[in-house]
Amino acid sequence: MKIAFVHEWLTTYAGSEKVLEVMLELFPEADLFTLVDKMPEKDRGWLAGRKITTSFLQKIPGVGTSYRNLLPLMPLAVEQFDLSGYDVIVSNSHAVAKGVITGPDQLHICYCYTPMRYAWDLQNQYLEESGWTGLRGAMARLFLHRMRLWDMRTAAGVDQFIACSRYIARRIDKVYRRESTVIYPNVAVDRFPVGPAVRDDFYLTSSRLVPYKKMQLIVEAFASMPDRKLVVIGDGPMLEKCKSLATPNVQVMGFQPYPVLLDHMQRAKAFIFASEEDFGIAPVEAQACGTPVLAFDRGGASETVVDGVTGLHFSEQTPAAIRDVVARFETMAERFDPQAIRAHADLFSTERFRREFHDFVVAQWARHRARIAPGARFRPSKPKLEALSV
């Protein structure tokens, strides 16, 4: 089985790169294709000197900081990769990676973090947050209309979809009308051991400080609860906004290294998560520390946080809803067992991902070989909705 992985871009070592790292460990002889490779040298250790094929976008001056502005060229770029020498292609996709061109005897598996969010149901939110109005906004909408047509067409070239959560499986079905199998991403739970049984008197939230993460709502909620302490860890364009909203009981620490984040996760009364994420790694890391999570009941957190067992859910992204869930938690904080919370977090471990992803690829390749073997009866694929497996 000669295998190739296709990844959108290598610029930072974040969530999808951590998943890709494990994929490459499972298939060490695989080749890697990416549109742009500008990964800093200090973060490249996990690539282990692997041969990486990039697209023509790599040669554009300043692409390391402006690659997102090249979205109009990305469909063309990803279609230029010559993958004809591979048996299995795995696209690690949240934008355009699944658009690679493959042949009838090749197996194309797409690990999908989401259908392109800014082109589909979150288009209006992204344009509003970007301030794109008037003629500029109209041009953006026309372009995104064309991207949707391309995105839908290229979904037909995927033989098997893997969704990173049941939430994303529903989006795949809605957008592409395709079935998918759920395999949750790997979380390095072993790096987040359980903290002390007696916790300090503060709540914690940690994330990139960007609009859709809704960190400012958490700060606003605690600004109106002077008797409750909040610690905010993270950096981004909303940092100054969060600092301006903070009251004496709210500490906005900005970016902090891993040891500081771990220390706060282990000592916090609870971790607060107000974003609608495709999966959401931070709530699982907090649960690995035995820390209850108060999470918005949409997206991946509705699956990774068990209401009443490993945390509590709230149903609206508003300061009032956050205040309400904190008040509820205060009345029942003693009910949460750190060891039970940790045991739940172990369901999302790297070892579990390694096993499920490896077995899925091998099984699908065996089925595909039987289907294309000489003399095998050809049965065309029939799109259908099946029960999701976890």
C-alpha cells in the first residue's frame, strides 16, 4: 500500500498538525503533500526530515504570512499535485485538501475537520467579523458562491469520509449528502495529569483570543460576578478587548507556556468553554486534569463534555447563560469526581486514535482492492446516510 497524505498548509504546529503527526507515525513510508510549507525550524521536529512536496504557491513572496489571502488560487494549486503513483490518498482537510484529483483504482480517504466553514453556513458570520461590506462584500460572496460549487464537486472524488465529531458528520451529510465515520482527533491526555482533589477558588478559560471563540462573553459574565474569580490564558486580536472588559476579579494573562497552562488547569474549580467548535481540544485537556468543564452545548463540546458527569452545558452564547451555569455549578461542585472525569478524557487519547485510524485505513484498502480486483463485479457507489460509529 503506497500512501500519500495531503495537508492544506504547514505554518504552525496546531490541532490538525498534531493529528497529521500521528498519521505519519502510523505510516512512516508515506509521502506528504501540502500547498505551502513555512513551518518554523523550531517546530519541525515531528516532520523527521520527511520529503514534502509543495505547490506553486510556495514560490510566492511573503506566502508564509499571506497564504490565507491566496484562497482563490488554492483549488487550482491542489489539483496540480500528481498523485498517480499512490494506492491510497488521505486528505487531512478543513478547506481544500480533499480537492486532489485521484483515479478510479485509487482509494481517497478524507479526514474532515469541517466542510469549508466560511463558504457554507458560517459565511455571514465570517464576512461580518471581517468587516467585508458593500462592493468588497459582494465580491466576496460571489467568490464564495464559486467555492461552494467547487467544494461540492470535489466531494464526489472522496471514497470515504472520516468526521472529527458527530457534529461534523451532520455537516458533511448536510453539505455533501455523504455518509461518514466518526473518529475523534487525538488529544495528548498523558501530558495533562489529574490535579489536586481540593481546587483553588478560580475559574479558567484558555483559547486563542479571536471573535468566534467568544472569550469576551466569559470576561463580561465574570465582570458582573465580583465574588467569582476568572483567569484568562491566551493571545490574539481580542486581547486588548478582553483586558478592557476585565474587572479586578478577572486576570487576563495573555499567552502562557505549557507549564503555566497545566498548573492552572489542574488547580481551577472549573474550565469554561463558550465556543462552537468542530471538536475542541482544550475541554478534553481540562477533563484530563480532572477539572469539570462548563461548555456551550453545541459543536464538539456537546459530545466531549457529559452534562452532570464531567461538567455542565449551557445553551446560549451570552453572559447571562454563563452566569447561570456558574451559579448551578456552585451548588453541585462537590458532586464531580476528578478520577471519573479523567477516565472520560482517556476516551480521546492518542492511543485510541492510532488504533481506530489505522484499522479504518487498512480495512478500507482491503475492501477497495477486492472491489477493483480483476474479474470483480463493479458496483457503483450509492450515497446513503448510515448510523454513525464512534
